[in-house]
Amino acid sequence: MIAVLALTACIEVKQYGKGVEPLAKPVETTQQTVVVEARPEVDWAVYEARLGTLIEDETDADRRERLSLAHSLAGELARGSERHPEEAMAAWMDAMVEVEERAAPQELEGFGDGFRIGGVVYEEDIVEPLDIESARAALASGDYRSALDGLRDHRGETDVDRLWSEAVDGFVHQEREAAGQLFVAARDMPEGEVRDSAYTEVVETLEGLVRDYPESSYTAAIEENLVLVRKALP
């Protein structure tokens, strides 16, 4: 019995082949370090102030609305928006697109070139047909302004130039007389802004007559009147 145990103890167990493979190999993990760059600090209050100044001086409606939208966004971000910044920016972008779409010119179907909604409008000059009888009637009644309006676009046509000259002289005479009455009334006014304003109105009326109707037979007389009225100006 002792001999058998000794023999068994001396037996060397040798393993042939690769042996039993493990069911799964351990996964090799590699640790990666992610570096997040800090976002730059933006002083939105500065943009809010600058945009506010631009809004005050702007007269174009669309541009004023665009500036107002940017001003509101800058103010929201400056005071800490309750919305995520990207949500605020997306809302601003939507509003800006609506403004631009509204301002874009649209062709009117069936009307051809020259007719647009929004944007720059190119209008064709429409010349009314000559109604010489109406012009004559206006001259006869002393309505020289209406006569001028009816004849203005037809100068050079038959009988128009003669009627035009008559209408010009009649209109200039009326306006000169009215300016003269205002001048006389102004001289009786006490010194101050009211009288100065009246004198200025007389000068502007007479200057306009010389500028717009230099062919008038009253031009030389009006220029003499201007010399007198200008002396009365402060």
C-alpha cells in the first residue's frame, strides 16, 4: 500500500495542446481625458447699449425692428436668460427671418415689371391726356394753379405754351400779392419770433416763384421785392 502511494506521488501530469480557452477575454480599457475649453466671456450689456443708441436715430421701420430684436436678445443675455442661450438665439433668428421675408419684394402676377410689393417700388410716370378746354376754363375762373397742373406735362404742344404763359403770370401775380399783404402785416407786428417767421415766409414764397417760374413777366419785380424783405430780416 505504501508503495502504491509513493508511485502515485511520483507521477508527473503533463498537459498537451493549448488547453481550455476562457469563455471571454477581459476587455482592455483605455482612459481618455476630455478637455473642455472655457467659453469666452461676452459683455452683452455693451451691445445692448450700442444697439439702443442706434434704435433712437433709426427711421426705417424694418431696420428699426431688426435693431430692436438684437437689442432685446442682448438684454436677455446680459441679465441671464432663463432660456438656454441657443434657444434664445434660435428665437431671435426666427424673428429676423420673418422681418426679411416681409421686406422682400414680391412680383404681382399679371402686372409685369414695375409693380412690386415691398422693397423698392419703381413707378411709371403717368401723363394725363391734355384737356385744353378744362385748362381754358380754369384760366377764365382765375384758378391758375389748376390750369398749370393740367398744362405742365404738355408744354410744346399746339396752343399749350400760350396758355401756360398766361397761367404762370396769373399764378405768380396772385402769390406775389399774397406775399406782399403778409409783409405789410408783419411790419405792424411787435418784434419777436412771430414777426421774424412772417418775414421768412414772405422770402421763401418769393424765392420759390423766381425758382419755379423764371419765365414769368414778374421775375424782375420779385427780385426787387426780395431785396426789401431781406433787409427786414433780423
